[in-house]
Amino acid sequence: MFMKCRYMDEITGGRGVVFATGTPVSNSMTELYTVMRYLQYGTLQQKNLTHFDAWASTFGETTTAIELAPEGTGYRARTRFAKFFNLPELMNMFKDVADIKTSDQLNLPVPDAKFETVVVQPSEHQKDMVAELSERAAAVHAGIIDPSEDNMLKITTDGRKIGLDQRLMNPLLPDDPNSK
């Protein structure tokens, strides 16, 4: 997609690509860099920010912390943006290509929500399944399984299914009366 955006910029003088989304940055600030790379590559070149490391060191500070691994057994070091600086400059640059509207500005109707957290202990079947996820993850990390057979995306998806209802993994399992 990056190459297509660059090509369109070449033949239209930088006016041939339009992105339309309600959530350009929904998970991380790296998404903002990616969108800027697609839509503002020339600007990033002028400011020597075409490489992510240069962009990140200009607009953010990273920290490394230990967090629970996706497979649920053990920990790993994870580097994330901790705080941002030069934010007015970053937003001014981004607003050259983005029309940003907040929910306050749009005054959209929002339904009242009543949140309820229910903590449920895992069944024995779920505990066994989570242990199996750990074994699968270890095999993936060790490189002894072909990624087309099993990979971390499949494992974390299966973990979410197990957390919701064990029958999503095996419909023959009984309905646990203490489950969600």
C-alpha cells in the first residue's frame, strides 16, 4: 500500500491519496507514524523523520517493562511509548492531512452504559486448555512448528475463546454452570 501511495503522489503531485476512517489511531502511536508515512512522506523526508526510530525519538520516550506473556505463563520485556513530547508540533504536522473531530465536537448521542464486572474461576477443562496453549507457544517460540500450522495469533485467539466459553474450543464439552 505504501508503494501505491507513493506512486499516486508522484503522478498527482501529492494530491491523489485520501484516507477516510473514524479511527486512524486506535491502538498505538505507531499507527500515527504509519498514516503519516502514507499521506505525508514528503513532509517526513523534509524533516528527516522517514525512519520510525527518528520519528519516535522526536515525539516520544519509550520505557521497557515486564509484562505477562500472551500465552499466560511467564513474562517478557515489552517496550512501549511512556510519554510524548513535541505533541503540538506533531499534531500541527498531522492536521495538514487530517480533519480531526472529537466526540465532544460532534455531539453524538451516547447511550447510558451500566458496566458490571463478573469474575469467574476457570474450570478444570479451561485450566488444561491454557496449559496446552503454553505448550503450543513454547513450540512456536522454539521454531519447531511450521507457522502455517500454529502461530501466536492462533494461540492468542484460542486463549480469548477459552476465556469466553470453553465450548468455543470444543463444542462437546459440558456447559460449566459457573461460567459466564
